Amino acid sequence: EVYPFGYALITIFLSIITYAIIVHKLLDINIAIKQSIAYSILLAVILIFYLITVLLLERLIREHFGYTSIAVSIFTAFFIGLLFIPLRNRIQYIVDKLFFHRSSAEIAEENRRLMQEAEKMDQLKSVATLASGVAHEIKNPLTAINTFAEQLPKRLNDKEFLKKFSRIVGSEVTRINDLVHNLLDYAKPSPPKRTPTDITRLIDETLELLSNAFVKYNIEIKRDYEPIKNLTVNIDAKQIRQALINILYNALEAMTGGGKLTVSVRLSAVSSQPSEKSLKADSCLLIAVRDTGPGIPNKDLQNLFIPFFTTKDGGTGLGLSVTRGIIEQHGGSLTARNHPEGGAVLQMTLPK
């Protein structure tokens, strides 16, 4: 706001709002255009009337007192403008009431309430998704346990049945236990216990843990580490190893017919925190895992980190959700995209 001229850049502001409304369909477009045009015209009329009034009054005062100084004229016009601002604001308040049937303050309060309701709806939607996923994941093992339990009284002397019963029930209970632990990790992740860690060494150790699986599925490993000495970061090594294992398993399951897995490490000034204005040249660590599988369908990319979303048979859909929680607990971010040459890329960004 520029005194005494008011909102001199109102046209640019309205252009931005109009763009947002059209592109993101924030309002009924016909109502938005009609009201925006009419509202802009009325504001322009009020602003012109306001400026003319200020300039005329300043001219009358100058003629009455006989001063010729430009500085005094500007000061006088500024002072008159200040005196007339309440009147102009009152007129704008009436215009707001006419168009929107409420004042700007009332509109802002209503928007705040709507935002709170939207947040509550999102929370309820998340709870519903979690509840549905838990019910689905627990139902299958419980069905197997129930089926065997019904047969148990009739087949107490059947040793083969008892062996099978012991094996399957134990396996299904373990499955439920793992699901509960994953849910707890997702819902209430433990705060990271940070220690200085050589990140490339941690990655190498994690790849070594999965070496048998890589050999089994005929997967070639390529390490693409930026040549930096003492690449040490303050992280919870156990949590980051778990996050890496989850990401690597996803890549591995996408290449069951063989392929190439590339793990790259880079330093970058790209921050996971948009609010940071000043960044050092090596402020962030980028760890990317690229596979040569079929890639991720575009329709699934936006749902990849949603709990219980999975396209794999037998998958719980919690692995990447938990992984993202771990990375965010470290102040970083996890993103997924398809590579132009094929395959998918999952990249974690960690503060250096």
C-alpha cells in the first residue's frame, strides 16, 4: 500500500489472483470474472475520486497560503491523503458488503474456519485410509488362523496338520506383528539419535547386506559417488539404513528379471526447507537410487507415499510411508520420479 494513493499495484494483484482462479479452478469462473471486473472498476473509480479530491484540496490550500515549494505541496497532499483514508476505507467496506455480503475481516475469518474444516476432513480421510488398510491387512492372516483353529480339535492326532498349523499360524502372527510395528513407526516415529556418520560407508554396508538378493535377481550395482573426502553427516545411522533398505527393496522388486541399480551421492545447494534464504554451496546431501525397471505409472506417482497404497501383491504399502517419515524426521525430503531413459528414481535429500 502506497500512501496517499492506496493500492497502486492492485491491477497486478488482481492479475495474479485471476491466474490462480483460472488455472486451479478456485471459484466458479463466471462469477469470478464478473465480480473481479466490476470490483476492479469500482475500486478504480474510488481511487480516481480519492486522488482528484486530494489534489484539488491541496491546490486550494496552496492558493490560500501562497506557497510554491514542491516539497511543501507533496507534504500537504500526503497529509490530506492520510485524513481521507478512513473515508476511502469506509467506501471500500461498503463495496465489499455489496459484492460479498460481508466485510474483508469477515471473509478472512470465514476462510480461516473453512481451512480448519478442510484440515479436519483431511485428518479424517487419513484415519479412514489407515483404518481400511489395517482391516484389510489383518483380515487375511486372521482368516488363515481362524481356519486352522476350527480344524484343530478334529485333527489333534494329525502330526502333519499340527506342523503345518504351527508354521502357518507363527508366520501369520509375525506378519501382524510386523504390520503393527510399521504402523507405530509411521504414526509416531522415534526422534533420530544423531551421530557423525560416513554416508558412503553406510550405503556400501547396506548394499552388502542385500548382495545375495542382487545376485539372485541378476542385478548389477553401480556406485556413483561424488569424489569428496570425509563425507560425514549427523544422522541416525540405524534409521537411515532402514530407509535405504526400503528404497533398495522397492528398486529390486521392480527388476525381478534383472537390470542395473545405480546409487549416486551428491552435494547440492538445493535445500529441503524452502524457507532457508541463504545456503552454503554444500548445504544438502542428495542420495538417489535409480533402477532400470518399468518405472512408476504417472497416476501412481502422487500416491506413492500414502499409507497402504501398493501395487504389489502381498505388499502392505507402508514401506515408503515409513521411509519418508524417517527422512522428514532428519529435516530432509523424499521424492520419486521416472527417469527419461527408463526406470524410476527415488531421491532423499538430507541437510549436510
